[in-house]
Amino acid sequence: MIGADGGLRALQLEVACLIPVIQVQHEPEYVLVTLTGDIDFAAVTVLRDRLFASAGTGLPVVADLDGVTFIDAAGLGVLAGAARRAGLHGTRLHVVCARRQTRRLFRLTRLDRVVVLSGSLDEALQLLPAGEGPPATAVAV
């Protein structure tokens, strides 16, 4: 898009919103991974590293997808792999997702049978086997 001044400012802002951000918070009883932006083939390497490391801690992992604007098969594959890894370490992957389109993808791919799907972060935290702790350090990518 060309802005009012004839420049590409509006397009640059729109593209910047699509860059994924992955924040990881290590809590005493779980790990919270908050995702925003587009989760596609370009983002899966970093996402895989973060989610697999989190799933290997032995703590439940909560992946908050409420800020995700797009997710493709590569992103769903990383979530499935993280769920398997969490299972190998005796825990589960919980996914927070209120967007109807994304929840539909989970149903169509049957990923909703592999992860615990919640409509809100509060709901996901209530499903955890232990209580929540205070927020810890966040790391953004």
C-alpha cells in the first residue's frame, strides 16, 4: 500500500505485524509459551526449538495462540511434535485458542485429540494438574 505521503509506510507497518513473536515464561508449575503473528514455515524452526525445549522440562506446557493471526500445516506439525515430546516426559501440551477458524483446523487435523484445547488462558490454567505461580522471566524472539 502507498501511504498518503506517497511512501510505503502503511505496507511496512502491515508486514511488521505478521512477524511472529514467541515469549516463553517458566513458572513453578508450568511453562507458558505465548505466540503472536503468523506461524508459518518461516517461523517453525524457532517455534520448534522453544516448544520442544519447554516440553522437555517435565512441566505442563501451555501454548497461547490467541495472538496468532495465521497458522499453517508446518506450525500445526510443530505443535503435534511438542505434544508427543511432552507426553514422553510425562506431561501434556495445553493450547489456548479462542479463534473459531484455528479451532476448526485442530478438529479437521484431529490435533484436538492430541493436545488439551482451551478457549482461554484461565481455562487452560485450571486444567493443569497443579496450581499457578507468579509470572517469571519473558524472552521475546
